[in-house]
Amino acid sequence: MRRPALDGVGLALYQGLFAACAEEMGATLMRTAHSPNIKERLDYSCAVFDARGRLVAQAAHIPVHLGSLPRAVEAALARGPFAPGDAVMLNDPFAGGTHLPDVTLVSPVFLGRPRPDFFVASRAHHADVGGAAPGSMPLAREIYEEGVRLPPVFIQRGGKPVRDVLELLLANVRTPDERRADLAAQLGAQTTGARRLAELARRGGRDALVRVAGDLMRHAERCVRAALRELPRGSHRFADALDDDGLGHGPIAIAARVSLDGDRLRVDFTGSAPQAAGPVNAVEPVTRAATLYAVRCVLGGDIPVNHGAFLPIAIVAPWGTVVNARPPAAVSAGNVETSQRIVDVVLGALARALPGRVPAASSGTMNNLLVGGEDPRSGRAFAYYETLGGGHGAGPGWHGESAMQAHMTNTRNTPVESLEHAYPLRVRSTRIRRGSGGRGRFRGGDGIERAIELLAPARVTVISERRGRGPYGLAGGAPGAPGVNRVRAPGARGRARRLPGKFQIDLGAGAVLTVASPGGGGHGRARAAPGRAAGRGRR
């Protein structure tokens, strides 16, 4: 006999319990990882899925990871059948991944039946997976230049590692010991998630746990449809652009039409540029993640984030465009930069429907900094990766926050002590870039300026955006100041040399690299009293 459906309190309780499983997976991964990028910056995400690969719950981790993880689980399920202790690994952007440094593990969870009742997944950004430059985000023309590419393959069978697969991966990366340790940490996170779900099943019953997962999805769908019905019907278009593709081509348009129709919403990216020669192409899971994130922000409220919440939202991303690239396109920057512009475009369209709810554009870039070479202290290779925050856009009633990660990234900065301990680098300064936020009745937040000195020769890659135009303001607010990248060669006198938004360069010991991130856009026309100019504070 079927038990009656849970009331709101019961649903909220189970929503929290499922999410706690994912959160504890993340805590295990953070505590046992080796690389500063995972341990300190928390560049990872974890989630729980049902037997059909539908998202049940996620931890509050990285939006670009979480919104795209369902595609990875779908790809992994095609590798079945599964046995207890199995784990599938993948990073192929054209088979469920996002970009090659994001390595995903998917494991089945058995609760006493011969088939899986749930799956758990973790995705972590590994600081190097091979390719043409340390950090695996070169200015590439094809994905083959970006690192080792892994379709869904078993990394663990019956609780034992598949050594041939592991050794093949480690032979193609610059930092194999670090990769081995971080993969072991991910496998530990998978085990933690499976154990916690088994404990929940013992407390309330396996069948009840499976049934509640479906109830949560139906509840989330009802909540989203109800929230959409409150929005005004209509269709609104907005367009923005990436500065360039890193190979001299640009600007690269991204356009979206957002259509609100009762309890349904459709986002159509027809009109976006064809896929680019450089690495700014996004695969469909990335576009999906960015779109769902932007819509979720506008809907607000305490809506569970699971498969059901996505059902009322349709996304059209034409094949062969910069928002749904076909192989063998280079895609490393699509995950980190194009995802940010997709958010800006979707929010820009929604601002026309809901001007009192949507803020101006935030910094619009992750300001990716990658440095690699040989560490003279150990004689071993190193690969440092970090994203830098910027200014948040101001909104109708609030100023933007300064020096914060925005939108599709939710990472911390690498602490100076950890960075200098792990790598032959010295942080010369980290400061708020005063005056870089856009002027308006409500001011955009200010960006960050960070200067790093190389203590050993290294290859440096910077992948950044909003260097040509600053993030847009709304309702008469001014745009934020564009970002600036500079390098001072060892022993050089005078001013540092200004570099483009995307570059790759070999530098000697003593060189100083400075990345100054954009400020957020302002909102509303400034009052008569003097305010901060949008461009003031540039250096």
C-alpha cells in the first residue's frame, strides 16, 4: 500500500538530508585532496542522482559544474551495467564534460537490490591534465591541444582501481603525483556519498527513500511553474559579446531571446556567432548550466534545485555555434568565460521583463591565471591555476559587492601562504581596485588587482574577458571599468607592458604579472552629488 505523500515539512527535511549527503561528499574531497586548487580554492562540486540519472540534490558548490553534471551522469550510465564499488571517470566535453581539467567521477549506490538505486557524482578541476601549456587551458585551435581526453571509462571496478586506465592518464599529465592524490580524494568522496545514502535507507526504508526522491522532483517542478506564472508574459531579446577568441578574432556575439509563457520559459540562442577558431567555445552542458543558473537567480525563493525544477525551462542552442560547439573545437575557455557571458545575456533579457529584480552585469570573467614550469626547490613540475574575482553589478536598491567571485564560479581565492608554499611564486600585492565599479544611483562593486612575481622561469597563460568593454550598467547606470593585464619583465625599468585579455607567454624569474579585474555595472542614473567615475582607479 502506497504511503501518503509527504507534507511540506517532510519534503523540506528530505531535501536537506539529500543535500547533506552531497555536502559531506564535498567535505571529504576538500579534506583529503592534495592540490591547493581543490583543497584551498574548493574548485569542485558534488551531487546525488536517482537510478535514472535525474538530479535529486546538490551541494552549494560551483554553478557551472552543477548545472552540467546531469549530462555527465547520463553519459556514465551508458557504460552500465554496474556493480558495487564501480566508478566511471570522464572529462570529454563532447561526452558529458565541460572542459578537460574538470574530471568527473560517477558511482552507483546499491541499497540491497541487484540494480543501483542512486548515483553519486563529483567533479573537480584538476590543475593540469596535459596539453600544450601548463594548466591545460592553452590558446588552442582544437581540443587535442588542451589535454588528455577521457570518454566515460571505469576507473574503479568492485572497489579496486583499474590501473591501466589510471596509469594511462598519469602518463599524460605534468603533475602525476598530484593528480593521483586528487583522484583518490574524489573516490573517497564517492564512498562517503554512498555510505550516507545507505544510512538514510536504513533509517526510513529503501523504497521510501527512492519514492521521496521522485516526490521532491515533482514538488520542485510545481514550485517553478508557480513562480513562472507570476511573471509577465512576453518575449525579450538581448545580445552581448565576448572580446575575442584569443587568436585575433572578435568580438564574438552571444544573443538570446527569452520567452515567458505562463508556466513555461524558453531561451533561444539563435543568432549567436558560429563556433570560434579559439578556445572560447561552450558545449551544450555549459550553456545549459549558465541558463538554468540565471533563471534560478531571477525566480528566487526556496525552490529545490533538482531535475523537476528544470522541466519547465526549454533551451535552444544551435549546433555549431559558440554556445553549442561541435568537435574538435577547442573549449577550455568556454566553460569559464563564455558561461559568464551567457549569464549576462540571459539576465539582460530578463531585465527587460523584470526591471525591478535584475542587477547590472557583474565582472563577467573568471580572470583565469595559469603558471607552470619546474620548481627549483624540488626539481619537479608545477602547475598553478586560479580564478580572480571582480565587482558585482549594482541592482535596483543595492550597491554591488566588491572583490567577489560572480555567477558561474563559487570558489575561494588561494591564500597567499598556501600559494607561496606550494609554488615558486610570490604575491607582491592583492588589493581592491578602487573606483572600478560603474557609477549610478547604486554603484557597481570594485574589482581586484593582484600582482605575482615569478621566482622561476615559467609559461604563463591568462584567459580573461571584459578587457575591451566593461560590464554593462542598467537603468542609466554606467558600465564598470574594463580589466587590465600587465607584465613587467625581469630587471625592466619604467612602466609594465600591457597585454591583451588572452595571452600565453614565457617569462623569466623576477617577472611580475598583474591582473586587474573589471568592476561591476552601475544601476540607475547618478544623482547630482559627485560619485565615482566608472574608469577612475585604472592603473
